[in-house]
Amino acid sequence: MQIMPRAWVVLAFIVTISFACGPTPSPPSPYQPVASVRQLMIDVIDPAADVVWDSVGTIVSADGIEELYPKTEEDWNSVRGSALIMAEAGNLLMMEPRARDNEEWMEMAQAMVDAGSAAVSAAEAEDVERIFALGEDIYYSCDNCHMKYDDM
Ligand code: HEC
């Protein structure tokens, strides 16, 4: 009979496939989360966002109007570095055990990554107006998430 060997080949194939595709135990994660969401907010994200927000603006006082913007290389380095911290901290929010769900939380953390990395590019280009405009995007990326998830 011709059919038998062929059937064995098919069976062997199926067995191979099910081994290859079967659930494999995932290796333990190498990440060791240190900060809670709250600690990240207070010690990492908020100070970094403040540097970006405070870097550009207008101060009106009795002495007149002062335009505020990064001037030296050092000023720009500080804005760029803080934008980078903010962007990468968005990734930290998406990690276990900080992510609150796999949907909106992820989108909102991603929005912070996007706003932060846009600010990194603007700082690299030393684009004052763009930094100012992105300040608003950054603000909304924080606020949207707080409206939904910050129940304090
Ligand atoms: C993906 C969601 C998310 C994003 C994005 C986010 N936050 Fe938060 N934030 C939270 C949550 C949740 C809490 C409450 C944490 C807690 O108390 O356990 C919080 C709390 C805070 C707090 C502490 C408030 C308090 O109770 O004293 C500060 C400050 C803060 N966030 C700043 C920011 C800033 C600034 C940004 C944007 C640059 C930002 N957050 C973006 C989710 C987010």
C-alpha cells in the first residue's frame, strides 16, 4: 500500500508543527522594576517635563517683558536630555507591572513617548517655537491619562 508511508510523513509533520508552535514557557523577564507609577511621576516625569515647559516662554514683570528661551549649548542639552527622559519614561509606564491595561493606558503612554521624542527633535534643531508648541502636546498627554487613571 502506498498510502501508509505518506500518512506517516503527514503525521510526523503535524507532530513537528505542534511542537514548534506549542506554548513554550516564557523565560523570566530580565527587568527589575524599581519605581512605582507614582514615584516615576514625581521623581522622573514631572521634573523632566518642567525643564521642557520652563525653557520657553515670556515673563512679564514690572521691569518689562522678558523672552525666555534656551541660549547656550548647555541650555539646549538640558532641554534635549529632559525630553529624552520623558519619552523613555513613557516606555517605562508600558512595562509590567505598571501598565494598568493593554488598551488606553498603552495609547496614552505612547502619546507621551511621541510628544517627548518630538521635543527631542525640536531641541536637536534648536527650534524655540516648536518647543513652545510641543509644550501643549506634552501637557495634554499628561492630562488625558490623569483624567482617566489618576484617581487620587
Ligand atoms: C499613561 C498614564 C499617565 C501619563 C501619560 C502621565 N501620568 Fe502622571 N500619573 C498617572 C497616574 C496613574 C498617577 C497616579 C499614581 C498614583 O498615585 O499611584 C499619576 C500621578 C502623577 C503625579 C503625582 C500627583 C500627586 O498625586 O501628587 C504627577 C506630578 C504626575 N502624574 C505628573 C505627570 C506629568 C507631568 C506627565 C506628563 C509629562 C504625566 N504625569 C503623564 C498616569 C499618567
